Amino acid sequence: MKRLKYSLALVLFLHLATVSFGQKINISAGKWRGSLIRKDEITIPFVFDIETKKSGIVMNIINAEDTISVNDFSLIGDSVLITLPFFDAEFMVKVSATKMQGRWTRHLPKGNTSLRFEASIKQTRFDESHKTSLSLNNTWDVKFFDTSFKDSSDAIGKFQSSATKITGTFLTSTGDYRFLEGVFDGEKIRLSTFDGSHAYLVIADFNPQNNMISNGVFYSGLNGKEFWKASFNPKAALPDAEKLTFLKEEFESIQFQLPDLNNKPISLDDAQFKGKVVLLQIMGSWCPNCLDESKLMTSIYQQYHSKGLEIIGLCFEKSEDINIIKKNIINFKNQLNITYPLVIAGNTQKGSVNIALPMLANFVAFPTLIVIDKNGKVRNIHTGYSGPATGIYYTEFKNQFIATLENYLNEK
């Protein structure tokens, strides 16, 4: 009798699974507004398009000029699991013709990040009914403050605005805030972004009389909150990114031996790197700025590998589970079509980079890019990354970096 009950239960389970996986996922095509809702009821909005193709559903998360395409949809009971391509994150939602409700979750080693998620079809990110003739097409000196105003940090604000809309980003010494998008009505600035990892809401007041931005609040993730203000400065600058991290005095070169994704040890002493210009990318699959830098490095590798360029990605991961580490790095590698080697270098705890690379001094940011010449000498260390969202800063870095790289490749 017990065996019969077990068999019936198994048949019922298999039947339900078949029904669940056999059902078609129906999500209305069109433009949607998503909202990530924090415990303090602050709502971080973003927009996405739903396309229905022969190959399946595609969700395009749009922030200014950046689009993240998502095509991994699964039906779990009466809910839809939407797995994002990067950052080990997902949505679990219930869907109707015009609404979605559920949660966004990002998996982390010491507890997941999770926010309530809602979405409505045919809605905009912010109210776009107001128009203005004023412009914020400027560069700004930005000061961020913690909520007690005891600690502060400097940044550059780079914005482009039209009659109703505004896009832009913040640049810091360790990287940029990627693509922000929103509205500007002449008095109020509202910007937001969601890239699968970071969820930001930026608000502030603008005073055209003194050309100042004030009363700014920056909300991030579950409970992050900072204040900010800015003043117009077309010559705003950050510390030299090539002077922040450097080799200790007794070193001219870098040595390491670290396993690749197949557990094969990789070292700069390997024959394939001898007599080559080598770029070392200190990075992680969890890092949005590393994602942007890896796109550029992949392009550069394809163009210059045949001319003597090698690249090695040194991955420092948040997880300590080797299976999760490998899964995340392999997914990152496949999504970006990276063909240069990625090695497992350590975790993101303070001091981990110095354990793997003890010759480095003052490591401060992921990503950090190290340029090694044909003789194995370190020629350049660049901290942080100003990606495509930074406009002219990205273009200038890219052009200068490629010109310098070509010089190293042409050296005898």
C-alpha cells in the first residue's frame, strides 16, 4: 500500500511538472515600466520592451544607449522565472495581460539581495509631460555626502538633456555609474537605472540663477542613500587613473600562477606570453564596469592578437564555492564571446588582490588594467574604467589607450 501511494504521488508530480513545463509563457509585447520597491517605499523605475519571436520571448532592459537582452524564461508553477544574463540575478513574477508582480533577486555568498518588483505595460519611466528650454548639457563637479554629512567623496557629473529627457552618469576614481536616464523639467532632475546588478534613483533640484544643483538624493539598492550637490565646471577632473595603483619599489614585473577554468595553471612565464605585449585585467564577473571594460578588451583582442597581443582576465569572485565561481565566470565569458584566458584569482575580500599579486601597492578598484611590454616590464597601471556612458571620457580613453598599445606592439 505504501509503495502504491509513493507511485501515485510520483505520477502526480510528473503530471504537474509536464503541465507546468508544457504550458506556453504569455507576456504581452510592448513597452513596460518596471519598479523595484524598497522597504522604505522608495521606487526605482526602469523600462523594458517585450518582444515575441519565433525563438521565444525577449526582454530588452533599456537605459539610455544601453540595452540588456534577456531570453531565459521558465515557467515554474504559476510564475515565470526570468534569469538575467549577468550578475547571477533573476525575476520571479506572476504575469497578467498588463501587469507583473513578484521579486528581483541577486544571489550573493552572504545572503541574497531581493526587492519587490512590479511592472505595467505602456508606461514611461517618469512623467514626461513637462517641457523646458533649459539645458544641462554640461560637466559638473559633484560632491557626495553620507547621511550624517561626516564623510564625502568627489565625482564628475556628465549630463545631456532635451526638452523633457535627460541622460548621463557620474564618474569616480574607481569607475562610472553607467547609463542613467530620466526627465528634467527645468527645476527637478530625476534619473534612474537598472542593469541587473545595480538599481539607482537620482533626484535633485536645479537653480538656473546660480547654475547649481542642490538637494540631491542618491538611492541605491536595498537601502543605500547619499546626498549630493553639484556646480558647473567644464574642466572638472579626477585624480590621474594611472597614478593610483603602482608597483612596489623593489618590483618591475609581475609574477603569478593561477588556474584557468579547466584547472590548468597559467603564468606569464608560459611560452604563449613570452615576447608579447600582455594586458592583465583585474576584474570580476559580478562587476558592471568590468563588463563594459571586457567588451572593449574583447574587441581589442580580436583586432591585435595576431599582432602580438595577449590578454589575461584575473577574476576575483564574490563566492567561495568553486562551482558557483566557475559557473559565473563561464557565463560571463560566453555572453561576451571572450576568447582570451580567464583565471580564478581569488575572492573580493579586502587584501585578496595583494595575496595573488603581492607586488601591487594601493589597489583600490575593480577593474584595474595592467599593461606589460614584450620584455615583461610593467609599463602602465590604469585604475577604474570610464565606460561608454561617460561619452567623451570613454572616447578619449579608448583612443589614447589603443595608440599607446600600438606603440608597445611596434617596439623591437
